Amino acid sequence: MIPKILVFAGSTRTGAYSGKTADCAQRELAVQGADVTRISLADYPLPLMNQDLEREEGIPENAYKLARLFAAHDALLVCTPEYNGSLPPLLKNTIDWVSRISKDGDRPLHPYSGKVVGLCSSSNGHFAGARCIIHLRAVLSHIGMEVVSPQVSVPNAGEAFDDNGDFKEERLRKGMTRLCGTVIEHARLLSRRVEP
């Protein structure tokens, strides 16, 4: 079985370190034999999560599109920046909107429950987004995802990538190899993919 893995960053800023980290993850997953889909959350804009808005207008179509994508993959790999010691609002808002979905028409749709996910963080400081990734791990575990133990945290991210977009440090390269291998292994064991 070739696992299908969805990769995205929690920032849409031009040149975002989380985007560069996601690029590294995409390449490594492909090298290890996964069928990789890379998306940008910029292509799925969502209003700020608001239950009054949900009641009046329903769940936005872009949230359904993301939920279908999540469900159609065996695993996710999420790369996040750190904002003020925690998750960026774009990523948390995306997670919250998609969590509102349990059906797609008459068909049950569970984009998170039992889904394997690997995590990366990055920051231009020494702490490498470590505080954020702890929060993200807790949030994703709370909504029923199977978060793998290995993770990659990129410190001093402004200097972490070479001209080809690869990690300069062997430690980070090895960490990404291990993370991606673990995600693939768990995806094969725990696949709950829902075919579109």
C-alpha cells in the first residue's frame, strides 16, 4: 500500500519558514515512497470561526473542501510557525472550522478521528517553535488524531536552509527522515482513508 499524505504549512506568508519546512517534508515523503499532496491554506480562505455565522450561513464550502481532503488521505504532515508562544491564528481557525464537520450531505465524514499526523515547527529564534508544537500536539490529540512521537523543530530558521531549500544541518535532515518514515509506517497501519 502506498500511503497518501497531505502536507501543508500553518502560514501563507511569502518565504515562510514553515512553508520551507513543508517543502522539505514533501520531498522526503516522496523519496520514501509516499503519494504526496501539497496544499496552501491560502487556497482555502475561511472567515473567523463564529458559531453565529455558522448558524446563519452554514459551514463554509472551503472547510468542506479541506475536510474532504483530510479524509481522502492516510495521514497529514503539518508544519507550523510560532506566534507569541502558540499556534498561528490561520492554523487554529482552519482546525476549528474543519472540526465542525461530521457529514458531507448524507454521508458521514470524519476528517480527524483516527487520522495519523506528523508535526514540524519553525521559528527564527533559538526555541524552534517548541512551545507552539506542544500546543498543536495537544489540540490535535484532543480532536482524535493519532499524533506520532517524532517531530522536527527548526531553530534560527532564517539561516537553516541552503540555496536549494534543503536543511543545512544533518541533525535536521535526519530528523525529517525519521519523522517521515514514522508517518508512513503509521499511515500504513492505521489508514482510515475515505475515498472521494
